[in-house]
Amino acid sequence: MLDTNGSQVLSNKIRDISTSDIWHRLLLGAILILTLQYAGFGQTVEQDTAKNSLVIIDRADRVISQKDDAGQEVLILTGDVQLHQDSLFMACDSARKEQNNLFANGNVLLQQWDSLNIFSERLEYYGNTRDAFLRDSVVLQNKSQKLFTDSLAYNADTRIAVYDQGALLTNDTTFLYSRRGLYYLASDEVYFKDSVVIVSPDFQLFADTLMFNTKEEKAVFLGPTRIDLEDGGQVYCEAGFYDTKNNLAFFTQNARFEKEDQTAEADSIYYDGSTKEVRLIRNATLVEDGKRASADTIIYRETDEVVDLIGNALFEDSTRTMRSRELKYDLKNDKLTSSTRSSLDNGPQVLIADNIDFDNKAGLGLASGDIIWRDTVENHTILCDEAEYNDSTGYLKAFGGRPLFISMMDEDSFFLAADTMVSTEIISEAGDTTRQFNAYYDVKIFKEDLQAICDSLTYSSTDSLFTLYKDPIIWSDTSQFVADTVQIQLSNSEIDEIYLKQNAFILNSADEILFNQMKGKEITASFKEGELNRMLIKGNAESIYYVLDEQKAYIGANEMLCSRMLLRFGNNEVTDITFYDSPTAKFHPIQDVAPGSLKLEGFNWRVDERPMGLFEISSFAVR
């Protein structure tokens, strides 16, 4: 368990260290009852330096010899007592020496070589096993580290110190506390166990078990660990390390970081304090302020507040989802960038491109490279090389590489190409959403049974109406439609009517030799099941149509003039004509009609401009 009670205990210990008498009692506890036999205590260690080695008295102000109950000599030493055993030096105010064992009191010092000093008020030392038991205000000093406790066991051969009554280790500005622990002085490693707390200027750590290397100043986590950072962040893991000297950390096994509304999780988390870089490695997720990012690896750079998502990258918020092999997220400016094939999905619209730069705050993005944009509601697709995109308004501007618009019409694909296309969502006062589509410059349309060209075009999903501007021409089967403005009315995704406004002119020919011609101010052509069904000509209506006999042979041409006329068709041929308002007519026998001799003013058969295949209107058709 990660117990914050240890933090209060540690705070008390640190406060005690700051008092003038640092050697006085720091930690209260009972006499050490050793249970850690595996550490080598209570066992005779067969080493050359310890075998048959005696504890030697170097000096004492006074020495008294006595006999114990068994008749063995006992020496009572008082006043500046000093002893040694091989490399081990001991000093105290007074001591009792029984055979090769020593029981010392007052200002005890145990010193081994020139790197280890242990101070205490009482000492029990057994020379044959080289076990030392120190009690009361114990201070172990090893190089620059100091360990404070009330009870400590130390073996001079194994150079292992053990405590189980609570201890505090200080290392420059870092303080480490635990209830139990083992200090391996030979390897500069301390194993802390039970209510472990570390306090440094940058963090507080709470753990069940960890190892701290005093030389490298590196903490290794051996169980559940929580780190509270100075900036309010918190890290949890069950394994890993923290290099306090170099400010490096590695967290693994259920690794998790939390700070306010920010959460990061991964199989492993790596932190480099010198570069202010955090790496989330494998199954990485980052959640912040309603946004969620995931990837195989996530790299966060604090200095520029940029997140790199590498491998199966995903970013999502309440309105959109972006996927790619790699993504870069600018936290400060709330911007997404991808230099690999990516998809941006906000529900109704999906944008796929080689590169996407997206401003989440503004909802505006720039995309390039083999772009695919889809409106899943209207079932429209646009292909292009470059695009500007605003998913908050449903805005798309497509350009580069002759953008291609694709939709379904009459159960057939409808293709439209232009230099530039703009698609925008329009929300009515009632909350209904419609789409406005514009295409301009060199617009070309291809459908198996309909083709068209114009300079610019608009479409509104409100009334399903295409409007073609500036020299528009439509071809359907054997007919050509021309006017100043042409409109195509859809109904249930099928062509319902074509409106020709101002200077309307229709040509129809089965053989491109003899042409049926219809002309007027306005013409409305109605379709049924994809074929021309009827045609109403209004305003200065004129027509020339060729009459067939029952054997489908031409017998002549009728030239008509009236204010209005209605033509009915069958199999793309005129089957009936009704004339209104004082029509005038003239019949020309077929033998008197030379091919091309009968033409209304404005006649222009422009079949050479008719797109004959999808590949003619856009390069995307063959990609």
C-alpha cells in the first residue's frame, strides 16, 4: 500500500535533523529483533580476514578485569575506549569485553576503512561472526550519505546493514524514509521496505518497496509506487526507476500519469528531465480536457508543448477523429499535423489525405496529396490534390489536379470536374442542414447518359438543383441543350427536368446529318426513367423537325413559328407537337432539303466538345 502517513513521519524526521544536536535521538522505536537471517547475521562467515581474528584493545583510561559466573575473564573499559578488529575500528566512553565480544556505551563509533562511520549510544559486537547491533540515535555515514535510525544491525564481513524500526537516509537535498530496510554498502544499494517515502525539491514518492543506489542516486521501484510531482502531477507504477542525479525516470507495469484533467497511460513511461521530454511506450493513451490521443508511442516535449503520436496514431475530441500512422499535436495552439496518410472524421464528413494540418480551435484544416473527401449524408465524394477544410461549418475548398466530384444519380455514377470546388453546410433558422456546392472554371460533367460543360456551376441540396453558368452545354443521348443559363432538376437522385433560360436552343439528331431544332426564350425538358419525355418551349418558339413515314423514312421537314409549343418524345424521337397562339408553318419536301440547308439562327452543333469518357474530365479518373 502507498501510505501517506509515512509523509508525516518523514516530515518529522527531517525537522529533527535540522536541530543543533544531530546525534541525539531521531527515531523512537523498540530494540531491534532480527528476523532477517538471509542477510548473514548470526552466522560465522568463513573469510580469511575474519577467521580467528581477535578484537584488540588499543587504549582505555581504565581497564578492570573480572570473572563471570563461568569463570571467564571479563574486561571493563572506561574513558576514551578504542579497539579494532582487522580493518574495523571501534570507540566509545565505556565498554565490557567478554572473550571476543564487546558491549559498548556512550558516544559509540564503529568505523570500517575510511568510508564508513556508524555512531550510536550503544553497541553489541560479536567478533567471531562480526555482527554489530547498534541502538539509540544511530547514524550511519557512508561517504556523503547519512542513515538515521534507532536500531541497526551491521555485519562487517558482508557489509550489510539492516533496520526494522524506521530509518531516514539523507543524500544532499533528498530524504528517504522506510520502516524496514537493508543497506548493501559494498554495492551502495539500500532496499527500502514498508511505508517508503522519498522527499526531494521536485517530488514526493510513496512506495511499498524500492531500491536506492546511493552512489548513482537512482531509485528502483520494486512494487506499487506513487510519485507526487512539484507541479501537481502524479505518477503511479509498479516497476521502473528514477535517476535523481540525472533527472531520468522509467515507469512500467500499469504506468499512469495524472495532472488535473490530464491522464497518460502506457506499458512504460520514460521521462528525461534535462530535455523535458516524456515518452509513453506501447499501448499509449493521453487524455486531456475532453481530448484523447492514442498510439504505439507518444512523445511529449514540455518546452514547446508538442505531442508526437507514432504508430497507429489516433486523436479524437467531441466533434472529430483523426487517424494516421503518425500525428503531431501542438497543445499550446490546439493544432494537429500529419505528414503520413491520414483520415479526419467528424461524423457526416470524412477527409483522407497524405498530409493534414488541422487547427482544432478554429476547426480549419489544410490537406494535400491524393485527397478523398466524403459526405456520408449526401453520399458525395470529392477527389483532389489540395483542400481547405472547416468541419465546424462543413466547409471544403478543393483545388489542385482538377478536383473530381462523384455522386450517384439514376443508379449510375455522376462525375463532375472543375479547377476549384467549394462545398458548404447551411443551417436554417429551423435547424435544418443543407449543403451548397459550387464549382468554377472549366466545369465538365460525365454520366453514361448525360454530359455537360460550363464555366461555373452551383448545387443546393435544398431543392436538388444544379445551375450551370456561362456558355453551358448539355448532351443527353442524341440531344444537345444550350442556353445562357442551364439548370438540372433532380428528384430522388434522378434527372427530372432540364431548364434552359435565355437564348435556349436544343438540337436533336440520330445521324448528325439532319437536325431537329428547337429554339425559344426558355425551354423546359422533362425526363421519365432517364429519357426525354416532353419539352415546353416558351417565348418566340421556333422549330425545325423532320417528319418520318411509317417505314421510318424521312418525307420532309416542318418549319414552325409560334409563341409556345409542346413536344412529346418516345425513344428519343418527336412523337407529337402542339403549337399555341397563331402558329405559322412551312413544310419542305425531303427532296428539296439539302443536308445542312435548314438551320435556325444560332445553330451550333458542338459535339466535338462533348466529354466522351471519364478520363477526359479529370486525371483522378485514371489514378
